[in-house]
Amino acid sequence: MSTKVCNFCGSTQYIKKQVEYIYRYQGQYMVFKDVPAEICLHCGMRYFAADVILAIEQRFFEIHNKQRQPDQTVMVPVEHFA
């Protein structure tokens, strides 16, 4: 049996948790809430199952192609830091 090891810090300690995920594609953003993830207890690196990421991408494109409505829409201020 193999032990899962964090690719960033090498820890083998994880917790399963629902997190917020921000998806970005060509300057467009979407926030997904309650996304299942495994989080490294040592460094905080988040890992997502491939089927979860594929579902996020599918929902993103459905919403941006007007095939689906989002649960909520928010306006976010943008500031250039220069």
C-alpha cells in the first residue's frame, strides 16, 4: 500500500475539507464554493481529484456560454498595484 506524499513539502498528513476554488480562464474568473479537497496539514497545499476539476471546467463553460445560470453573481473591484 502506498502512502500519499505532498509534492510540495513531502508530508504524509492530510485532511479532507470543503474549500473555495477560484477558476480562471482567459481573464475570466469564477468562484466555486464547497469544493472537496485534500489539504496537506504541514504546508496547506490543496489537492483536487481530476473529476472535480473537470466538473469545475464544465460548469465554468456552461455558465459563460449561457447554458446555465450561476447560483450567485458578485462584483469585485480591481486595482493595479504598481
